[in-house]
Amino acid sequence: MSETPVLSLHEPDLPVTRGSLLRFSDDPIACMKELHRDHGDLAVLADGDQRLVFVFSPELNRHVLSDTQTFESRFFAVRGNRKSAQRRVTSGLLSQNGAEHRDSRRMMKEVFAKKILPAYHETICRLSSDLTESWQAGNSCDLNAEMVQFMLRMTSALLFGFDDAGFAQKLGRLIDRWAHRNHEIGMGALVSAPQFAEGYDDLLSQAEELEETVRDMFARHRSTQHAQVNILSLLFQAQESEQHLTDDQLIGHSTLLFAAAHLTTAHTFSWTLFLLSQHPDVLGKLRNELAKHVAGDIPTLEELEKLPYLDSVIKESMRILPASSYSQRIAVQPTSIGPVRLNPGTPVIFSQYITHHRPDIYENPDQFIPERWQTIAPSAYAYLPFGAGPRMCIGAPLAMVEIRTALTIMLKRFNFQIQPMSTVNGHVISTMLGPTSSIQSLLLPADRTPITVPVLGSVHKLVALPAGAQPLAIPRAA
């Protein structure tokens, strides 16, 4: 944080809301909605000398995200000392800046290059088919839990070459627990609240256990022949040609890649299937497209290129319920955003969720309308589910192949009926907007269309569902 106030107490015209910064950590979306409503594109939440600065427009997103010299990424606020496991597991692409980030991104571009995507396709198809073969029409399931477990296996297989459900669960559990603890304690660095520092020793212990597991995974990987291409194998190949790339550095890259890929993609699947189930007209159009252009149950890459409505559905889902709801940069030198002066150390928050819900960019922004993508082409800073600028998510093309392929396989075989009056909650944890409840569903055969049903929960604060999804839509007994 800055040592002196960002704003003078004698500048009443500045876009400042004064109050506890804990309002943001408690409910980031509600806090940002209020700030945007009260102040517009630029807002400051101030508590004494502490400041959080928020930008909500494409123009200000561009200003912050394109200037990597002034605004650095601090993906993890708590790095630990130089010899700690916490320092090593946080030292990856997401937390790097300057020349270090440039060199790592250059190396990673080869790992995620478009020409390599076909090599990942077979693994995606196989694991998606395994998932649907474990389902049976007429059974109930929790879509959220199913997608989280599915993406544990998928991420483990694509990143590390392991199709070991037990190992994937262990690693995913360790990384998720560690990521959540980082967020809790890191929020203390943003808002200077002492209660967030209470778990510091626990965080260091979790980092040590996580590092030990990743090192064990490295050893297992090197001792095993892998028939399918995976990202870790490509990183090991890069290590052979770039002698400065150590195992300590690979630990950071591998950990952060898993953390970034697992839950964000799982949440995208959960939200997309939920939205489709509550919008049967959209689902019908999508199913017609799949039937027309995908011959069998497993799509080829060529067939996936012929599915524009599928792309519209995915884009709209990631617009209205973006798995990454906000992120932050830290000003590292004195600067200004409009009339707001920033000292070094000032956090600047940008929000995919708020930008994606602007009515001046997206008509009826709270409604799920995939057709809008047939006529709109927002800028990279107006639609940014994977971020934007020099630090845009390097794994975005692979994530899109995963989502397009797996959704096609699921919907060729099943539909999902949301359970009436079930509770569907969504909340931001560790910057990620995901379901914080189950999504109770009935598995339907592919030829049976679900209907819109009333649901309870905070999802109604995040998206405008059809009238039939409102709890009051249930007729009262006489």
C-alpha cells in the first residue's frame, strides 16, 4: 500500500466512496456494482489512508492492462522468503513481470502453440467420453461437482500426462486449498486487515506439502513413457534446450498453470450447462447445429470449426458469468488515472464481470442471449474473459478447444433438467466466480428437452434468468 494518501481529503469531486475495504473482500461483485453505479468508469474505495482503485470501462482497462511498466501483476501478494516453498510455488508466469515474464511467455508460447492443439484433442475426447459413459439417463447428479471432478482429471492429463484420478484429486485438492489460503491472506495485503494474516504459518505449511507433491509428480513423469502429448513433457524438452530453466522454476510454472486452468474451466462448464438448461430455446438451436454438423458422438476438429452457434453460446456464457470476475494490478511508480493520483503500491482492480454487464456495450446485458454475437464484435478490452493485453491468458486457445469439444460430447448424449426450487448460489472466491452450491440436475436422454424451472439462490443477483426461473412463478395451492 502507499505510504501517503492517494487522494486529498479536500477534493470532494473525486469518485470516492469511504468505508471499510472489507466490503470488497466480503462480496466483490456487490461492492463493484455499487461503486460503478455511484461513480461510473473510475472509482476509489477509501478507508483512512488505504485505497483500492477500480476501473470499469474498456478504455480504462486498456490504460491499465497495456502499460506493464507502470502496472505490474501481483498475482500472489504473499511470496514468502527467497528459500521458502511458498516463493517457489508462486514463481510462475502469472506472478512474473518485466524481462522475466517476457522470457517465460516466449517459452510457453511453444507449449500452447496452435499447431500443438490437435495433439491434445484425443485426450479431451477420451476423457469427455469417459465422463458421459459414467452417466445414466434418469439419474440425478450435481453438475457443479461433476464438472470440478471432470476438470481435475482433464487438467492433470493435459498438463502432466497422468490419467490417475486419485493423484489428480490429491493434487487438485492441495492446489485449491493453497490458492484459497493465498487469496485470504493476500486480501490482507490489499486491505491491511490483521485477521487475514492469521493463517500465514498454515499457508507456508500448505506450500511445502504442495511442492513435495509436485516434485514427486516430476519424478513419476520422468520415469514413465507417455503416449500422448502433454504440457509438462514439452516443458521438460524446453528445459533441455534452455539450461537456465531449473526444476524450481518449473514447479512455479506447473503449479500456477494447474491453478489457473482447473477451476476456471470447471466453472465455465457448470455455468454454461446451467444456462442452457434454463434456456431450452437456446439449447434447441444448439442441438440442431450439432446434429447437422457433427456426424457421430465425437467431434473432429474440422467439425468443431463449423459450429458458430456453439461459439456464440460459449462466448455469451463467459460474458454473463465470467469465471474470472476481476483481477488486479499494482502501480509501481507514481501515475494518474484520470483525476485520481496513484502512489507506488496502489492496487488497481479491473473487472470482467462489470465490463461485461455494461448496457452501453451489451444490450440487455444481464440476459443470456447468444444471438447477440452474430452482430457484435466488442474490442479486446470490452470482452475479456481471458484478460487482455500483453498478459492475456496464454492457455486460452487450449481452454476453448476443451470447452467446445467436451460440451459437444456431453450434449450429443444427454440433456440436463435442473431440479425445481433447488438452490443455486454463486460467489467470488480467489477472484473466481463459481457456483458455491450444488447444481442439482436430472440426466435426460438427448431426445428429451428440459424445461425452465424456478430456482432459489444468489444466482438471481448475477444474471436475469427467464420468468419461469423465478421462485414466484410457482403457482400457490388454493
